[in-house]
Amino acid sequence: MRWSRLMPLLVVALVFPACNRGRRRVLEVAYVSAPQAALRDQVAAIYNRVGNVKNGERVDVLEREKRFARVRTTAGAEGWIEQRYLVDQKTYDGLQKLTQDNQNDPLQAPGVLRNDTNLHITPGRETEHLYQLATGAKVSILKRATAEKQLAGAPPERREVSQVGRSETKIPTGPVLEDWWLVRDESGRVGWVLARMVDVDVPLDIGQYAEGQRFVAFFVLNEVADGDKKVPQYLCMLTDPHDGLPYDFDQIRVFTWNVRKHRYETAYREHGLNGVLPVTVAQENFDKEGILPVFTVHVRDDDGNISERKYKMNTPIVRRILAPGESTQRPTKTRRR
């Protein structure tokens, strides 16, 4: 009788510690930054694969040992993974906020990735990242920024020759800057990618008129009828093909379709802008002229102030729309030396 009463207590005493051992204390939450990674049964040169985790997956970190962490997935699988494949909650939250803040930003141009590319939380090769996009993935380009490129060793020097005595002087140059794009992928995630990893997907019909310049953004203003087909007319923003420029674009070009000659022609061209993305396109009613496409660009002056400039297109004529008291004086632009 006495043993029958004690037996349930002994069972509970034995089972409860075993449950505690199976449910290890969670040190922190982390997220997988690799496209895919294996979970090991042990930290050793020879191991068994006990599971897989994928990019962006949430895991609980149970313990750490040197460069490995033991994690548990939401499905309950446990195993060891290299810590370099994990990022913390702060990085995840930062990318979530970046996505939320820029989810409705206007598309400046579509792009296609030429390599597997990480989505960074801020511009820079060494900044935190979580998601990785595959080669060929399509993205929406939203904004541009620059970041200093990390160079091995001392910064490069330029050589100047003195005219007196023809002596040579070595002068250190400034930091090397790289362009970065803020992009939104097809899943709606937003992050920074190295600009040289993205091909701006410009239609070939207008891309052939680049004249050695780089397309930064382009927009369809409207369409015109040519026989039984509709042909788009484009607004394009271009710049010199160099990274690190102090402006996003310095040229505007509008391409309209010549119905008689069945080809694109440059209806409007403007240079010398200190342009800042984003550019917006809309339509407005101009009474007798009817409903026309309009576009608004942002330009920065020498004091760093940003102002709007608005244009309308009544094919093939493009004109600036001046606000009351506004002059047509162009802001000066600082060129890279």
C-alpha cells in the first residue's frame, strides 16, 4: 500500500529532470543568413547531418562553443551550426524597419542581379545583412547612396610633378567610394545592394542612345499609337559612368516616338543638374491642353538645400512648370575632381 502511493511520485521525479534536459535554456534568438546550412550532431571534423535551415529562418540559440552554436528550429530540430551563418535580433529588426519605412517608395527603375547578392541593412560591404538574393533575381531600385570601399593597405596615391626641378610628389587621394542601391525584391523585402551587382533593366530601344552615360532611372510618361501598336515614351535620368559622384543624376532626357519615321528621338535634354532621387511621374489636367504627363525632380544647391522642379510634356514639347515667383536659374553642381 505504501509503495503504491510512492510510485507516482518517483515517476514524476525521474521524468521532470529528463524534460528539463530536453528543453535547454534559450540564450537568444537568431536568424539564418546563409542560403542554406546544415545542422550537425556534434562539433567535430566528422559529423552527421541532423537537419537543414534556410535563409531568414528563426532559431533559438541554446549554447555556444568556439565558432559554433547549438540551435533549435521552430520545428524542434536541434543541431550545431557555424555562428557566421547567424545574425541577431537587432539585425532582423533593422531590416524589418527598413522594409516598413520604404515599402511604398516609388520605383525608379527595374534591375536584375548579375550575382548572388546580400541585402545589407546599411550601405557597405562589411555591414550587417540577413537575406541573400540569387543571380537573376529581379529588384525594384528605389534610392542611391555611396559608401567607402575598404582597401587592403594604404590608400592609393596620385603623383604630381613639380615644374621646378621636375621633382615628383606623392599626394594621398581621398577614400574610394562605391555606389549602393536601395532595392525591394519580389517578396517585398528592402535592403542595400552593391550597385555594380545590379544591371538597370533599360529597354534596348532607348538603351542604345546612352552615348556612354549610365542610366540611373527611367519612367514611361505615356504611350502613342503607331498603326496597330502602342509605343511608350520615356523620361530618363543619366549620369557619368563613375561611382562616388556627389549627385544621383546630372542629366534629363525625354525620348518621344516619331510616328512618321517609326523611331525614338530626343525631345528634351537638360544637363548640369545636381539631381537627387526619387523622381515622380503623374498626370495633370491643363485645361485646353488636356491631361498631360508631368514629372517632378529634386535638385540640390551649393548649400545642400533640396528643391523641386516640375515639368510637363505635350508631345513632343517638354516645358518647365514654374511656381509663382520661381526663376529658371539652374542650381550649380559640384563635379568630382
